[in-house]
Amino acid sequence: DEAALLDLVFLPAFSTRTGVSEISGRGVGLDVVKASVERLGGSVRVRSRPGKGTEFRLTFPLTLAQTNALLVSVDGETFALPVSFLEETVRLEDAELHRVASHGVLRFRDRLVPALDAGAFLGTTRPSERRRKFASVLSGGGRQKALLVDRPLETVRIVVKPLDESLGRPLGISGATLLGDGRVVMILDAIGLLDAHLEELRTAAGREL
């Protein structure tokens, strides 16, 4: 079955490269895309014709523009975190945060989860300047990341708005939304957060285990 063979490209760790470089050959990418699309109620299909090219077709429901998000506070700013990637938000006093090979690792429910300080990632502060009180554990495509934030605020229904092209693609931001009180809030890029420092953090966690 040709379709079944093409679907192999979505398996974790699958790669067509014979060698590994800094940007390819690690089998990281399409499995995250498929998991993310399916979380949104969509589907992804691939077709390929030798010598002509390959087509990826992503299909989404019409209601995709609206989603639930957890509002979190980071250095006095409010950000929206899509709940489709959110496993749980915990107090750091209920979980152990360690430093392994210069990276943060959260011991959570008998698991080691790579940790990422939201302020450091977004450029609002340095990790050493502030001690976070909560961790939002994200998961997708077989990956996990503990995003360290000051505190969770509330879960709201948001309308996703793409950023103006003139703004480029800010690191860690996938879009914006307008809250009921008139505030414009940036939407965090969950996939980008899950992929941040992926290989280094995975190696560090493996050594700790």
C-alpha cells in the first residue's frame, strides 16, 4: 500500500538522511506536525510522484480559528498557552527542579521533563533574575517540556489572529488574540517550545537517568 508506506515519514525518529547534521537527520519534525494537526481535529496526507515532487495536504475544521487557552503571567506580561498541548500546571514546590549539564530538568510524576524558563526563552528576563513558582507541562509528538511561569491566571476561549507579516516571526510566538477586556495577548508557540534545545535537553536528561 503506497499510502501506508508514505505515512512512515510521520513516525518518530524516521529520517531519509544517512548522516546527522545540526539541522537534519535526527528524525524530528513531521511526527510533531502530524500530532499537532490531529490535536486540532485535522488531518495530514502526503502524495509523491518520482521526478515531479511531493505534496503535503493539511485539512483543518472551519472552527480552527477558535481554541481554548490558559493565560499565564510571565514577568508582569500575560501570554496565552493553547490547552491542546497542556498536560498539567503544577506548583514547583510540589515537583523537583534540578540543573543537569546547565539545563533545567523537572522531576514530575516519576519522570524527568526538560524545563524551560518562559522569561528567558521570550527574552523578558534572565533565568537567574527570578524564581518561577509554577510549571506548565506541555506534551506533543512524544515530547514533553516544563514551561516555567510566574502563575496561571485562567482558561479562556480565544480567537487566533496571525501576526502581521511586518513583524516577522518572533521567537516563541505563534499569533495574537484580543481578550474580552480589550487587551492584546501574544499566543505562545507550543511546538517551538517543545522543540527548544531538544537534543541538548534530551541528552542531559538521559545522563541524569
